[in-house]
Amino acid sequence: MTDTTANTADAAVTRRSLLRRRAIWIVAILFIVGLVAWGIYWLVYARFFVSTDDAYVGGYVVSVTAREPGIVLAIRADDTQIVKKGDVLVEFDPSSADIALAAAKADLARTVRQVRGLYARADSAQSQIAQARTQLATAEGNYDRRRKAGAGAVSAEDLAHAADALRVARAAFDTVRHQRAEIEAQIEGPDLAHNPDVLAAAARLRAAILVRDHMTLYAPADGVIAQRSVQVGTQVAPGTPLMAVVPLYSLWVDANFKEVQLADIRVGQPVTVTTDTYGSGVVFHGHVAGFSPGTGNAFALLPPQNATGNWIKIVQRLPVRIALDHPQELKDHPLRVGLSTIVSVDVSDTSGSLMRSTVKTDLRDRTDETRKARSDAMIAQIIAANAGGTAADSTATGNTRVTQ
């Protein structure tokens, strides 16, 4: 019985040893198969992708600031509120601006009438010149007749009086002619609307219109309000930040790739982006838009000085701008500035450029163009209402110089 027990125990040990060796072989085979599968996967697919989780959503933060001093009368938008371009954000008390605008309108009207009076004076001076020329011709004739009459026919006193009258007539003609030239210098130009005094008054009116328009601040772009700091009744100075507008449909991703990952990245390569917010189930599509001209350390407030001798080599990261190609993806799954993302770049095609091509970005606010058109219409209306027929009739008169 003892021998039977010993034999059974030896058989169990042998069986366990055999199972152990078999398990080791299975694990080794599975490990080798996994390595081979991973090698094939890397060779065929994975080596054409470069990824990083050091990437964040970027976007413009458009600051809304006061452009004129004033008291806040109303606030039409608050933090987290969605606004459209052109929506009213802040209104200031317009009382002082309205008074200045009315004064500028009156100043332009008065200036137009003053210049109109100069045109009338120029016409009057023209008539005076004709009269003075006639008087001068009469005086010259009288003097010439007395001078040619011969001795004894005209007394010396009469001849002297004729000479004096000629000098007086010639001086009067020169005086009127100089007065005409002085008036002409003030109205010289193509028409009344381009007279320097009228242009100066129109410029003052434009400035008043500009100040009045600045009493209302509008949203410069579609977006979401952030960083609102203004309150009703606050007296603000020019340049005071009031709030910001973040256009959430004009976002991008700044991916910070290690320098050892940049060899095959090119402008235009396709990119997939996932976020921690929505997980891997939501994928955003884009492309490589460009590379930063320097690493983060290069633009730091206190950049490292590697030439001091206390140098430790650290792998640097270069920001790469990723443009998001599909606005609908942002509408379906809105992103926020600063969110963490995971970026994967398809580097299978390396024929693209290492530098971004020249692209003109138009971020201009069109409000100034609308304001200019409205100002031009207002100025033309005031000039037409106060110029009468002078603006049309003064073209020839304003350019006519009278000479002897």
C-alpha cells in the first residue's frame, strides 16, 4: 500500500510538471505570435501614424474694450451666452456724444454757408474789377488826351490832376484785383464740397459720428461670451476690457510633438483628433496647418541658457497647428478652448511641404465700411441742404483769375 501511494504521488508530480511545461510553451508561442502580429501591424499600418496626447484645443479670444470714455447704460450679454456677429453687447450713455454730434452738424452747415458767401463775394469782386477796369481806362484816356494836347491847351495843374486820377484808378484796380485773388485762394478747387474749410468741418463731423457709434459695442464675431467684468453704471476709460467673445466654430488644436516625432510630419497631412470630453467614440478630422517657428522654451519669459555650462539635454516639443476641417463636427460636438485632446497624424504621404504656404487671413471688422458710407451720406445731405446752387455754379468762378 505504501508503494502504491508513492507511485500515485510520483505520477501526479510528473503530470503537473508536464502541464507546467506545456503552459510555458503555450505562453511562449502566444508571446511570439503576438510579437509577430505587432510587428506586421507596425510595419503595415502603425508606423505611418504619429500620435501625442500633449495637445489642446486653441481658439481666438476676441476682447471687447471701450473705445471712448463713458458710463455703462446697459449690458445685453453675459458669460456663457451665445451671440451672433452684430448683436449689441454694451451700451453707454450717449448724451454727450449726441450733443457733440449735433454741434458738428451745425458746424458743417455754417461752414458751407460761409464758403457759399465767399463764392458770392468772388462774383461781386468780379463785377468790381470790371468797374475798376473801366474807371482805369477812362483815367488813362483823360491823361493821354491832356498830355498830347500841346503847350498852352491844358494847364499844368489840370495835367497833374489827370495824372493823380490815373494813379488813383490804377491803385483801385490793383486793390480790387488783389481782393479777388484773396477770395479766389479760399475757394480754389473743383467744387464747394472739396473746399478745405468744408473738408475740415466734414472731418469733425466724422469724428463726432465715430464717437457716437462707439457708445454701442457690438459682437465682432459669432461666439460665446466670457470674462465679463463690466457692470451697469460703471465709468470706464478707453481701452478698458469689458468682456470677450470666443468663436467656438473657428477652433484648432495645438499638438506638441516631440522633436523626434517631427521627421515625417508635413503640412496638409490628414489628422484625427479625439478628446477626453467625448472619448474615442467621437472623432474630429483635420489636417496639419503649420509648424510653430520655435519650441515652447524658445518663447518662454525666461528662456534656458544652455551655454552657461549647467546644461541637461531634454527632448523638446514643437507646437504643430492642426486645422479642423468639418464645422459640422464642431456643431454636433462643441469644443472649448483648452480642452485636452489626443492627436494622430497620418504620415504615410511625405510629399508635402515642411513650411506653411502663404495664406491671407481676413479678420477685418466690416463695421467701419458701413459707418463710412453712412457718414458720407449724412455729409452730402448737409452740404446739399446749405449750398443751394453755389456748389454747381462755383466751378468756373472759383478757378478764374483776373489779370490786368
